[in-house]
Amino acid sequence: MAKNPPPPAATTRAGRSGRALLVVTVVAIVAIAVTAAIFAFSRGTRAVTESALSLHQADDTLRVATVVRFQLGFAVHLAGLDREFGSDFSDVQELSTDEAADALEQLEIGIADLERLGASQPIREAAVDYAAVANGILDFLEEGDSRRAQLLVEGQFPTTFETLAAVLIAERNEELAAVNDSDRSTATWGNVTRFLLAAVIPLLIIILYREIVRRQQRQAELEIRLDAERQLSKAREDFIANASHELRTPLTSIYGIAQLLREEPGMPISAEEMIDIINSEASDLNRMVEDLLTTARLAAGQLRYEPEHVETEDEVEKIIGPFRRNGANVTAQVDEAVVNVDRLRQQQVLRNLVSNATKYGGPHIELRGRVDGRWFEWTIADDGEGVPAELEERLFQRFIHQHSFQQAVAGGVGLGLSIVKSLAEGMGGAVSYQRTEDETRFIVRVPLAIEQPDLKATGGWVVEEEEGAA
């Protein structure tokens, strides 16, 4: 079976969603690329800084080690001159040894800094050996044993210095290579970042600008469409309102004339039955026209409510009388009370519910009324099967019927219950649906007037089924 193509609106929405997704994806990719390039550039710069610091520390440590060797060698040489020729260079010798001791302390600090920066273990080992020999030379000089000091200077001291110098030079060369590599990497990522900032981001701005312009165009088109739809809706509502007004005049004439004919004496039974049919159909048609007119006013926001104090006993006959005259089996049990409502709208609400019960409910219908706190509850009950469970949540929406989800069924236009809900809420009340084991109920709550009369001793106003009613 061939699949139906998607509607144009769905295709358009899918295209817009796909384009929006593409733009978001491109923006995300560019943002990630720029962030990664900046992060790599920053990391390369940090690596250059760390390697340069290690390189400087290795050079400085090598310089300090050279100073120690020179000062100790010079001090031992002066001590040898004093020993051979009887001269006195003690002041200069002491100055050299002091400078050598200070340089040894700086050497220890430099080695510790190199270790903190990640230097290899051989540097520490070579520095320990070199410092041990240097401290031995200083000890011999302090003891005045210049000969043994000279033996260390000429023997172990050069070897330990060369070992330390070799590992420091190796560390320096390694850090220099790292600086060069990091510098090249930083330059590369710097170029990438500059390219992204100089080329891709302007391109992205252009894409976003085009998308914004396109959205503005769509917004303008949408506003034009909405304006056209509003005008069409207004024209439709005006047509419904005008048509309803025009239909009410002939309907009133038909209904009135049928009533006059029914009261004529000597009317054949067959004619009375046809007149009853005319009355019934005219009454139904009048309610449909009233529903259309009310719906148009509700949609246009032109429906006005005129609340007044209404006695419930005065309303019963007005509500159920037309149905009883048309043969419906409708009874009433209504408490006496005064409600604060729009009289005509309350009658419309209750007539719609009674009409609904006569069409879809059981054979017996009852109008009940009772006081409940600050409210008055009107209940239209019948002994029919009720509304299917799947329709209960949508019962008060437009164009919903007991027997169909479609817009129209025989005897109505699908607006009755939605109008009931709107009118009840417009008068400050509410409407609800209940189903018991053997009874279907529509309950309308309207506000009571502040002042209430005393209830009659009988407990309410009762209308029994007329004799011979169907």
C-alpha cells in the first residue's frame, strides 16, 4: 500500500528544523574548534614557559658549580703559596672560601628547583658527590691542611665537576629542545587560532545573520497569514451571527403559528401530530441557531452577561415546558431559592442539557435543584447508558458527540456542551458530568444570591409527569 506524502506544513517544519539543526551543529563545531585551538595555544605557551624556566635553572646551576670550583681552586692555590713562600694571603683566601660556601648553598637551592621542575635523578646524585668533595676541601682549608686540600682539588674535584657539568648540560640541551618544539607547536596553533578568528568566525556571523534574516522573513509571512486568518475568522463569525439573526425571525413565526394551529378547536388527530412534529423540529432548530449565535459571540468576545436575582421556581416551567409539550418525559424536583445569574443564559444552559438528554439519554429525564452551601446545583439526570469512558475527558469540547468523534450528527451541530461550559463559567459557576450505576447526571453549579427566602414546607417545587406524556 502506497504511503501518503506528508502535508506541506509538516515538510516545511521538517526543513526548518533540519536547517536549524545544521546551523546549531556548525556553530557547535566551530566553537569546539576555536576552544581546542585556544587551549592548545595556551598549553604550548605554558610548556614553553616551563621549559625555558628549567633551561635557565640548569644554566644558573652550572654557573654556580663553576664558581665553586674556581673559588676553591683559587683558595687552595693561595694556601699553597703561603706554604711554599711564607706569604700571607689569608684575607683573600678567606674571602674565596666564603664565596665558595655561599655558592654551595646556591647550588643546593638550584638542584632542588630543578627537581621540582622535573629534572632527572642523575643531577641530584652528581650534585651530592660534587658538594661532598667541595665541603671536604673547605674543611681541610679551615684546619690549615692545604696539602690535602690540594690533593682533592687536583684529584676528585675535577672529576665530580665534569660529571655534574655533563648532566647539567644534558638537561639544558633537553630543555632547549623542548622549548624549540613547544615554540613550533605554539606557533602552529597560534596560526590555526588566528585563521579561525579571522576567517571562520566572520563566515559564521554571515551564516547566523542570514538565518536571522530568514527568520524575520518567516515571522513577517506568519504575521500576514495570521492577519488573513483573523480576517477570515471575523468574516465567518459575522456570517454566522447575521445568518443566525436572519433565521430566528422565520423560526419564531413557524413556532408561533404551529402553536396557534394546535389550539384551534376540532383539529384532526393527524394534524395535531404533524403540528407537534413542527413544534419539536422548530424548537430544535431554534436551539441550534441560538447555539451558533452564542458561539460567534463567545469567539468574538462580545457576549455580555446581565446577572440578576432569579427565583428557581419561576424557571422550571420555562426550561422543561417546551420539551413536555413535545412529548418528552421530563419531571422536576427543584428547591426554592434565589440565584444570581443571567436569566436567559441559565435557561439556555439548562435547555441544552435537557435537549441533550432527550436525544442521547434514557426515556425518563428529571430536572433537580438543591442548595449546596453558597451554590445552587441544577442536575439533569436520565436513566440512559451515559457517555463512553473515552469521551469523558473531551465531553465539553466543541464538536464532540456521544456516538461519534465527527463534527455533525443528526439533531445537533456539536456545540451544545461546549456552550454549556462557557456560559456556566461566564456566570461564575461550573458544569460537571457524573455517571452512577443506573443514572447519568450533568450538574450545573451557579452562585446563590446573598438574600434567600425561607424554603417552603414541602421542601421544593415539584412538577410531576403529565398524564399521557410520552
